[in-house]
Amino acid sequence: HPDTTSHYYRPINQATGRVPVAIGRKKRRVVVTGGSGFVGSHLVDKLIARGDDVIVIDNFFTGRKENVAHHFGNPRFELIRHDVVEPILLEVDQIYHLACPASPVHYKFNPVKTIISFFRVGYLKVMSLEFLNWCNYKTNVMGTLNMLGLAKRIGARFLLTSTSEVYGDPLEHPQKETYWGHVNPIGVRSCYDEGKRTAETLTMDYHRGDGVEPDMWQLWFTLQVRIARIFNTYGPRMCLDDGRVVSNFVAQAIRKQPMTVYGDGKQTRSFQYVSDLVDGLMALMEGEHIGPFNLGNPGEFTMLELAQVVKETIDPSATIEFKENTADDPQKRKPDISKAKSMLNWEPKITLREGLPRMASDFRNRILNEDEGKGN
Ligand code: NAD
Ligand code: UDP
Ligand code: UDP
């Protein structure tokens, strides 16, 4: 009789009479911090589907329980309400560290509006810009430190989700991983940019063993780390009112409001569908390379082109209105993903025209529920 309690045990598939290909692969226990957020919840879906045990750590600052509610009752899934700024004891094989307050992108344009939009979506009752900045920085620095300490203690592999914002307002196009960035250390957005830059520094220091008290452990152990620099990503479960351009345009088109194009709309961005990002994160975790790796879709669109694609794929009657932009808005952002292509054998597959309609049905349902809620 097979040992059904073994990590290596996989039951025979009755339909095919074969043992699933996963045989021999040690069953993993994986932590996803920020796992009830937009990207995290899609990652959790894929890890569970692969057969891993998954523990989500989230304080629901910007995430929603609904994003992972379909796993409730699954014995391979656990959800812990916890702030990563505080230490935690767990035993796992891998740590995907995503926890970070979704950057309220409108700080730089209009902090008051940001606060009101957060109030409207009900994330936080009272908050100031300073409070948000502090939470962001504290989570990025202390949260990352705690997760690295955890990884070190248990010998788990650690993956940090960093951001294209570490390049700041880049002077190099497209951005390669070797570019050190052009970041303002004292601006209103610096908490996010600098917080992630510090998180990258900590990750590499823990990997090298620098800055950590030398102890017996380090004599035979090097902490395995991975760093992803994520570029603009969109998809179902994205925050409805976070002010990002894709969520704004899609929500506006569904609500029959004009799409707000800032400035002349000629600035460019590259938009990655969330499933491509999740594939990239998993390839990075499983691969042999530390990174950092740019994970993004190099397809470049002006905001006017994006509005046109939303119009074509979501509502042909959608209109646009122009609004004032700020002077510091980056004119171009586009990842160079040749490193990820060659070393991780990864590249995005979903085009904007394919991805937007997949996101629209989720947004339609949530906007409908919101409207019904208001009627009550
Ligand atoms: P999100 O806000 O949807 O998810 C972040 C999650 O972290 C939320 O569930 C939130 O509740 C949780 N969280 C925040 N602070 C926490 C804390 N102190 N303790 C525990 N949980 C906490 O954002 P997302 O878009 O899914 O982003 C996930 C990660 O990817 C983040 O680290 C973000 O910086 C990075 N990233 C995302 C994008 C993008 O376009 N979505 C781009 C670049 C980088
Ligand atoms: N930590 C944690 N869980 C663990 C191990 C460590 O949360 O299982 C935290 C710990 O509280 C500390 C941080 O991770 O704040 C860094 O840990 P490390 O051991 O590197 O540093 P030290 O505790 O020696 O300062
Ligand atoms: N933008 C826009 N209309 C909106 C929201 C944003 O035209 O309703 C523009 C914004 O000025 C910027 C681009 O879209 O040039 C991307 O903005 P976002 O906040 O989504 O991402 P980031 O600037 O962080 O890349």
C-alpha cells in the first residue's frame, strides 16, 4: 500500500490510470503575504490549483476577503489576519512577499481626492496623507525585515515583489534591470519608491548575510531570495477606485461616464494582464536566478490609444474628457524584459485587447453590487 501520508504521495488518476506528473515533487507549503489583494489572490488560486498548501497573511488594508472567499473550507488554504509589521512564527517552504498598501496613485495629483476615494470604497474611515505614507514605508521596510527574518529562521525561499517605481522618473528607455533609477527621496511618493528600494536592499543583504548578526546558521546557509520588479498590471479584482488609469477607464465606461484622459493623452504606459504576472512570479520563484527581473508587458500604448481599446472592447458609445495633468507625470514607461525572457523563459501572452474584456465582467458585477447596495 502506498504511504498516503507521504509528501510524495499522489493518487492515481482514475480516468487516465496514470500517476499525475507532479509525482516526486515535494508538496510545498507556501505563504503569500498580501494574498487577499489583487495580484496576491490570483497567485493563491494558481498555487492551490498546483497542489500547494497556502497560507495567506493579510491585514485587509487594501485587500478584500471576497478575493479569496472561494477557498474558504479548503483544508489546503489558511487565512491569517495579521500585519506583517509585527513578527510571526510559521513553518513554510516558500514566502511570496506582496504585502504593501496599494499605492494611492493620486497622492501626487490630489491627496484630498485620494482620501475621499478611499473613504468611498470603505477601506479606511479616517486617514491622512502622512498616515498613509508612514503605513506604506513601515510595511515595506519592517514587513520585509520580518518576512526575511522568518525566511532565515526556517530556511524558506523568499520572493519580493518590488516595482518599476524603483526606477523613479526614468532617464533611460526602456528600463533595464541594470538602470539604478532617478528617484526623488523627499517627494510625496517617495515612501513607496524608497520603501521598495530599501526592501530590495534588505533582501540582498539577507541573501549575502550582510547586516545580519553573524551566527552559526550562516556558516552553512545562504538565504535564497528572488526579486521581481513589477510594471503596471491590470485584471479582475483590481481596486475599483484606486485611480489607476485602467481601472478608471473601465469603471467609467461601465458607469457610462466619460473616460478622464489626463494631459494630452500622449504619454505612454505598458499594461500587463495579471495571469501573465502570476506566471512570471512563479517561474522566478522556481528558477535558479535571484534577479531583479522586470515583469511587465512591453506593448506600449498612449492613454488615448488605451481609451480607444476600452471603447472598442467594452462600450462603443464611451466618450472621453480631457483633464489637467501634473508636470511630474512620466512621459514614457516600458520594461525591457529580455533578461526574464532569456533566464526565466517567460514572456507575457495576453494582449490588451484580450485582457480588458476579461476584466470588464468582474468590474460590471462589482459596480452592479455597489449600485444595489446604495439602493438599500
Ligand atoms: P493590493 O493592494 O491589491 O494588495 C496588497 C495586499 O497587501 C492587500 O491585500 C493589503 O491588504 C495587504 N497589506 C497591506 N499592508 C499590509 C500589512 N502591513 N500587513 C499585511 N498585509 C498588508 O496591491 P497589488 O496590486 O495586488 O500589489 C501586490 C504587490 O505587487 C505589492 O507589493 C505592490 O507594490 C506590487 N506591485 C503591483 C503593481 C500593480 O500594477 N498591481 C505594480 C508594481 C508593483
Ligand atoms: N522574525 C519573525 N519570524 C521569525 C523570525 C524572525 O517575524 O520566525 C522577525 C524578528 O522578530 C525580527 C525580524 O524578523 O524582527 C528579523 O529577524 P532576524 O533574526 O534577522 O533579526 P533579529 O531578530 O536578530 O533582529
Ligand atoms: N491617467 C489618465 N486618466 C486617469 C488616470 C490616469 O490619463 O483617469 C494617466 C496618468 O496621467 C498617467 C497614466 O495614465 O500618465 C498612468 O497612470 P497610473 O496612475 O495608472 O499609473 P502610473 O502613473 O503609476 O504608471
